[in-house]
Amino acid sequence: MFKTLILLIFSIFLSLHEFHISHTSMYYNEVSGSLEITIKVPIEDLEKSLEMKNQKPLGIGTNKELKSIDKKINSYIKKNLKLYFNGKNIEYQWIGKEIDDNLEEIYLYFEVQDCNQTDITSKIKIYNTVFFNINDNQVNIVLVEYNNKKMNLNFTKDNEIQIFKLN
């Protein structure tokens, strides 16, 4: 009886436990020679992360959105998502953002321009700590597509760095 009660309480606890997930796709576009990066995150988590520094509501996706929001998002993402090609830190450019139709999520767009295949010869190292500062149970899923090779990578607080081998 006692074991059943403990199991029931544990099951209820697990069902109430929130999960926080971000989705990132990195796609090598052979035609443009660029690496296209799309990040889909909950607006609530993005605002929570950014407001920790700013102390005022950001209003992402509303008519009260701060004029400097793109700069703040870009800075936060670049601090928490880093790419290395063959050991060299790679800078990517902010392209823009788009609010999902459900008004709860946002797509963030970035690009590594002029990224020909000679820049990426053996591996891509990815450091991803997006929202680890606010969610203990954050999982960041990254899909990398390079030529005919695809790989899903999962990042957690215990696993912030992963390597995508091309060979």
C-alpha cells in the first residue's frame, strides 16, 4: 500500500513538471553557400531571459515592443549559441524574427554567409545554453543538415557542447 501511494505521488509530480524546449535547425544551402539557422522558442521564455537584465517588460510581438528588441535578442542568442568550424569560432548574422500564428512562439533567423564547403571540412562544434539561466529542465533540440547528412542533437545543462562530424 505504501509503495503504491509513493508511486502515485511520484506520478502526479512528474505530470505537473513543466518541460521547456527550443528547436533549432541549421541547414547548409549549397546554392547560396550559407548556413541558415532558424530557432523556434516560446516568447514567454525569451522575454523572461531578456527581462532578467532589463527589468522592464519587452512586449515581444505586441504594439508595446521595445525598439531595441532585435538587438537584445541577437545579443542574447549569440552569447548562448556558439558555432565552431574546425575549431574556429564562427560569427553569424541576424536576419530577423517572425511571430508564430499561435502568438506563443517566435522564429529567430540567422545566417553564416559565404560558408563554402572548404570552411567546414570535418566537424561543427555547437555550444547551446539558450534558456539554461531560467529553466533547470531546458532541452534545446538542434537539427543539423549538411549536404546529405542529418543529425539531431539534444542540449541540456549537463550537455552544453556537442560535435557534428561530417566525415
